[in-house]
Amino acid sequence: MNKLYFQNPVTVNGVCYFASDFHFGAPSDKYVNEEREQRVLTWLDAIMQDATHIFFLGDLFDFWFEYKDVVPRGYYRLFNKFAELKQKNIQVYYFTGNHDMWIKNYFE
């Protein structure tokens, strides 16, 4: 995923999508988290047809661990979808939020 800094603005030529505050991993029952993940995966499949850029604007997760080399339990389908977006040359930008600030450079 791309790092963005305010001094390096992005010019978008194409179709751009924005999303935030999914809060994966927030305390709730397992079914609710799986349903939420499936809805996001379905949405990503739908927009993948025309998206050129996707911006995740923080709090995609409601947790993150300080260890760069550790894959958190669960959400493998979501991580695989991120890899698929990259393979399709869709530019994905991730801004950390106050609930996932420990993600740091995990997706690089």
C-alpha cells in the first residue's frame, strides 16, 4: 500500500472510492464480524470493476499488534482481497486511525 504525506498530493485520473471505520475486530459476536467482513468483500468485488484508487481513511481495524511480522488471527479473506487489488494495479492508500494506529507499515 502507498504511503501518503501531505506534501505529496495525489492526482487521480480515474474512479476513486473512499471507505473508513469498518472496525474489524471490535468486540461483538463472531457472526457479526464475519458478516461485516463479507459485506466489505462483496463491496470490494463490485468496485474492482472500475476502481483505479481506493482510500481507506482509518479504523479499518479496531485493534492492531505492534509486531510487523505477525498476521492477526482472522480476516485472511480481507488480506487476500488487498493482494488481489494490488495485482489488478488498483492503487490502495491506507490512513491509520485512532483504533488501528499500531498497524504502522504492515501492508508494505
